[in-house]
Amino acid sequence: MSKRKKLNVEALRSEATGYGNVVEKAARTRSRAQKEQITAWVTPGLRKQMKLLAVEQDRSVESLVDEAITDLLDKHGR
């Protein structure tokens, strides 16, 4: 599993001057290449636990969800 990228200070500085949206959008576009969106409703407690685990493991919530779905599919032989 890949770790979440470190904070880009230069991107934050440029955002403060009004150019950050362009940098942020470009980074999002690259990270979402060849991916599909899945939406799920979860309890506030589950969401909080996922966010805390992501911080503790220095990972994104997306990578945790990806791992969980992969484990579920493996469990069911898919």
C-alpha cells in the first residue's frame, strides 16, 4: 500500500496567492487517473475511526478503503 504524500508547502503558498486551485486540481486529476468513484453512507463513528486510523498510519482514507474492499473480495474468492 502506498503512503499518503507529504504536505506540499509550495502548493499551499501558491494557494494563498490565488494559484493553488490550479495546482490542487492537477494533483487530484493525476491521483484519480484510471479510478472510479464509489459512494457509501457510514456512521459518524465509523468515519471518525477511519480518519484516526489514516492519521496513525500516515495513509489516506482512500487507501484504507481500498485495502478493506480488496480484503473483502479476497475473502469471498473474487
